[in-house]
Amino acid sequence: MKEVTAIVRINMMNKTKRALSEAGIWSMTAGPALGRGKGIVDMELLRGAEKGYEEAIAQLGQSGRLIPKRMLFLVLPNNLVEKAVKTIIKVNRTGKSGDGRIYVTPVSDAISVRTGESGDSVLDEG
């Protein structure tokens, strides 16, 4: 089993949850996050600020500022990891700075607090 951690734009959270659910991936944990990427400012960012997009405005001239994002945590059986990653990318990729990051790490076990059951049986089915 693996943990998929995804950092996405706030305004993409509902679309991401819906797409994962439609892909058969229901179990997830989410919360707020603050962060920044490599800090590259380009003309697209400037145009976004001119159009009034808050995220673009917040990034201008503030390379040290952390931008509000959302973080998703999914612990999945190995056979669902690729499907989850592809789904998250499909929904969140705009080609612009700030689309997010996905990290995949191994998990040694998962245990249900309610039943005490452990292993893949407590995860979404693949």
C-alpha cells in the first residue's frame, strides 16, 4: 500500500474530490496547507494578476510568501495508486505555475480504529 499526498489549488478541491470519487476512490483526508513552488514569476502570472485572480496577485513581488493550498492524503492499495495520480493530474493540470505536487510514499500498514482490522482490507478496493 502507498500514501498519495497531493497539494492542489483551493479552487480545484471540489473537482478533485468528485473526480476521485468517480474513479472509485472514496477514502481521503484533506486539510489546509501553505506553500510555494520554485518562485518563478512569468508573464502568465502577471496577466492573471491583471485579470484580478487572487492567487496571481498574492504571488507578485512576494517570493517569500506562502500561498494557501489544499492537501489531500490517500492511503491506497498498490493497484489504485496510478489511477489516483492520473486522476489528480488530469483535474489539476493547467500548465501554469501553481498546479501543485503529488508525492507517493510506501505505507507499512493501515489499521481500522473501530474494528482493529488491518492491511489492505481497510482501504478502498481495487
